[in-house]
Amino acid sequence: MQFSVLVEVTLRPGVADPQGATIERSLPALGFTEVRGVTVGKAIRFTIEAAGEDAARARVAELCERFLTNPVIEDARIELHEVAAAR
């Protein structure tokens, strides 16, 4: 089975987010005075082949822990969708 994967990486609570803070400070000058709580992260998209959703999720979690994130300061949210087989 093939799965489309979206990994959203964000900083853990309490970790300084200088990019988010810079953006938030700049927004009022552009007329966006109602925006609060800006955080910056990254989105990583790819496909993976696995026997099933549980196997895919476990493999992606391992990939996140070993390569895509710094598990000391970042969290990852994994979203999987099965890709329909081409006919």
C-alpha cells in the first residue's frame, strides 16, 4: 500500500520561536493588529510504501525521530492518507 504523508514539525512549548516573534511584531505595521500567537514550523510531504497504515505510521515516526526533527526541541504531527492504486 502507498500512503501520502504530511509531517508538520513545530517547536515544543517553552522553546523560543524567534521567527514567529519577528513575524508577530511586524504584523501591526501591515495592518494585521488582530493576529496573535504566531509560530513558525515546517511541513514535509512525501509518499511511503508499507503493508498497512500502522506500519506506515511507525516508519514515519522513526524517520521523524532519527532525521526530520530534533526531538529535544521539536514535535511532529503525522498525517497519513492512503493513495488510491492506479488502474
